[in-house]
Amino acid sequence: MVARIFDREARSLEHVAVVSTSHKPIAHPVAVSLAGAFERSGARVTLDLDGVRQLRDPDLDLVVSVGGDGTLLSTARRVVGAATPVLGVNLGKLGFLAEFGADDIAAYAAGGAAPAWPMSPKMMLVVQREGDGAGPRYALNDLMLTQGVMTRLMRIRMSVDGQHATEYRADGVVVSTPVGSTAYSLSLGGPILSQHLRAFVVTPIAPHSLTNRPIVLAGESVVGLEVVGPADEMALVVDGQERVDLRLGDRLRIAAADHALWLVSSGRRSDFDVLRHKLRWGEGPLLAPAVDGS
């Protein structure tokens, strides 16, 4: 999939959802204000301040996520299956995904901003536990298989496309998208994946064997994970936000989701700008200022 243009002149904004979460109450007045701006422009607005409403209405033209990257991760899971563009308003610290300011979007709603912004597809992961009638779960960043009490190593068997690949003895495993490759996986020594790749990376957490390195797999691959050794309080953690308790012998099937998240961006920064400015990629360590006389 290639980037598209989100063009208000070509795509009328008749129905807009403005969402935040109960975890970020500072975002609520901003979300209410933006909802009012869109209503004054003539759009029908769905306002969700608790972050619980599913956002898969076929008539939705735009979803505005107000808060930060964490709010946008939650929003992404609620629009899965719909091709509705998502735009992130950043009130947090990082702004890796949510790059717009509230003033940008208020001006856009009033017709004072540029009428077109680029939007690009962001690959998501889908995971299904074998025999689980609850249905699949989706992640924009990553899926983590871990245990609550790190008293002994987990034994995790991994298959790729039905073929046995390896057995990890580790504290867990993280499976990341290109978006998530700059999150927890990066701190574990995983590679940075280009945002334009359809691929994902499997990174063990503190593996016992130094030869168990992160591995990049094609987006068409299907990964199977099974905990085959003793572990305490096993869980699957989705985007660092949702926890699913697991039992010994549970099998997980992980693959690229059929539907990508269409994320609207300003076009003012490249992927490498984000790496340099947000993650200080390629820069030296921050040094404390010298003290006079030292």
C-alpha cells in the first residue's frame, strides 16, 4: 500500500469522531473544544471521552485522537477493519505518532489550514489464542509474551509458517510492527524497521543464549508461540495496554492484520526527522552543564 492524500476538498467531513481516554483527563477539555469546532463547520460529531466506543461506523470520515501516542494506540485498535483515517493530537511528551497540535486541528476544522495532508498505512498485528472464542486482538506497536514474576526463565517455542524455528529460554518475547520497532523492542536491542516495510520483528527478552537474536520476518509470515516450560502469571500484553492471562500450553497465532491503520500526518517531518528529534538517533549522550570552578 502507498501513501494517500487526506483532502478535505475531495472528501467531505460529514461525520467526525473526537476521542480521548479516561487516563488523560487533561485531554478532555481539548477534545470538547475540537468537537465544537467541527460541529460549527457543519460536521456531525461523535465525542468519546472514555476511550471505550468502537469506531468502525462505515460513515465515519475522520477520527481525531486527542492525548498522545498512548491514546492513539488505543484508538487504532478501535478502528480496525475500517479504512477511516486517524489523526493524532499530541498533549503528551513524545509525539512520535500523534504529531499535531490542538490549534492545528481547530484551524483545520474552521477551514483555515491546508486542505490536504498525507496519510500512510501503518501495519498492525493480529493475534489469536487457539481455542479462544473471544476473537482476535490487534496491536499497532507490539505484542509481548511475558510473566509477572521473573523467578525463572520461560521456555517459549516458536514456529514460523508451521515450521519449528527455535525455543527461547528467556523472560519473554516481543513481536513488533515497524511502528513498534522503535518502542520496547528497540530497548531490547532490536532493529529499527522502515515505516514503509510490511514486516515484523521477533525480539526475545533477556534470552539465556546469546545466539537468540532478534529476527525480522516477512509480513506474509505466520508466527506461532507456545509456552512449554514453567512460568508464573503468564500473560499476553497488547500495545502495553491490554493484558490477557495465559495458561501453560496456550498457543498464539500472530500475523500481519489484513487492515492497516491509515494515519494522517502533517508532511512537515520525515521518518528520519522523527528518529533524530524524538529518539535522538545518532546523537551523543546528554551532558550536564559544567560547574564553574570544576
